[in-house]
Amino acid sequence: MINLGNDVGLAIKAARRLIICPTYKNDASANRIAISALVNDQLPIATLQTLYNKYWHVDVGDKMMATPQLSEFQFVDGEAVKSESEWYSRELQAGTRDVNFIFNDVIPRVIKQFRLLTGTGQYSFYIITNDDRLIGKFDGAYITPFQIMTNTLQVGSKKLPGYSEHAKDMISFRMNEANSMDDMCAIPISGGYVTSDDDHWSLTDVTCTTSSPTVNGVRLTFKKTARNPETGELEPVTGIVYSEVACVADGDAEAPTAAENWVETAAGTGIYDITETGIFASGVYTVKISKSKFDVAEVTFTVA
């Protein structure tokens, strides 16, 4: 016999976003969130945002990525495969569980980038619901994401809107374990809203170019990697502050020591000058930018 326990109920709302992450960290341990990270039985939004700001090229094992808002999220269960003969029956293959959902009127790059996950690596997902709960599963002292079966992610070609319907892009994949929802938990997220792109995000790729390096400074230009689909422009990245900048050579980091030594040449251009007497010595420097919501590709410059 078994004990079902006391049913206290679990009234949660529909899925609104997913969080995608590598299944394993760089050290081969599971990528998951410790229950000890909860504060008053809630997960602070800042904990997730720290993981959103990790870089694929540096912290791939710890990285988490929030999807755009989605709709029509559903599970599609496949029946188990059985072989039967009169009174005899044997299950040959367990039932499957597929996940389907739609992105609505998203820019083409979202679909293009999402497709890059197909056939590469092992990934898992959490669900964020309309009532701001993180859906995962309890695993000891951790909240663990649900695994995506390798090579099952399907991302179609970017859709265009029609006369009577907006652009609906379908995404689907198969869960690694059909019954993995049995240990499901729904943890409230504090301090943020699932409908806010300022609270949940995926990093924007940015390129940096350098010019005119001297011992007294260098010019850095920042532009988004993808063109604006409506204007064709590579948009500048503004709002970078001096404390987010480091130029590293031989393990030593040099950075502007004050705001006046880090100036955008004209508002909105994304072109910045480091100007500080004797800030650099001769050598090769790597520019490292740590700005929330952006993944700035590292670039080098040489001071003669």
C-alpha cells in the first residue's frame, strides 16, 4: 500500500515564459537552484537575473536564459507502446511527453538564435507562470529543471502575419522523462513580474571595435550584432558606465578610475573614449565589458 498524504492543493496559472539552461555545469554537476537560495519561501528575482547575465562563452555551465513571452503552452502525451497476445501484455516503450508553445510577433533573430540550440548539447527548462511562479521539480535540496530530450527541439522557419492572423512561431520538444512532473514544485518569484522584459531577459549580443590606442587612452565603439529588422541599422549601445569597463593585459586589469575618464563622444552614438594619462603601458589589452542584459564580445587592442 501507499500513502498519498494530505492534498493541500496546487492552484497555479498557465505558462508565460520558459527559462532555458544547460543541463550540466562545466564541472559536470547538475545545473539547478538551491532551495537555500529562497528568502521567506520565495525566489528573489535578483537570483535569476544573476544567472541571466552569465555569458555563454564564459559561464556556459551556469547560464540561464529567459525566453520571450509565449502562449498556447501545452503538453502532448503519447501512449506507451505495448505488445499484446490474448491474455499477455508487455510494455515495450514508455509513453512520451512533448511540449508545444508559440512565440507571437517576435523578431526573426529570436527564431534564428533559438534554432542554434537544436542538435547541440543537453538543455533543460523551467517554467514561469502567469502568476509569477517558477515551476521545476524537487531533487533533494535543489529545484531542478526538466530535461529536454537531446535532438528533439524543433524550430520552424520564421512566420509572417497573414490578413487575419498575426505571426505565430511554433516551438516544440520532447521531455526526457514523461513522468518528471511527479515531483513538480511551484515556487513564488519575488520582486519581478513575468510580463516585464526588464525583469526577465536573454542577453543581447554586442560587438566592440577599438581605435586610436595610446598609453593615454583608447576609443571603443559598441553596436548590437544583429541589425534592426525595420531600419537595417546596427544600433549603438549606450548607457555603459566606467565601472563596467576593464582592459586586461597579462592578468592585470586597467579601467577608468572616474566617470570623467570615460565619455561618450556624443549622446546616443555608442562611441566612448577612455582618456587618462598613463593608463596603459605597451602591450596587448583585452576589452572586457560587464553590462547587465548585454553580452559584449571580447576584443583586443595593442598599445605600441
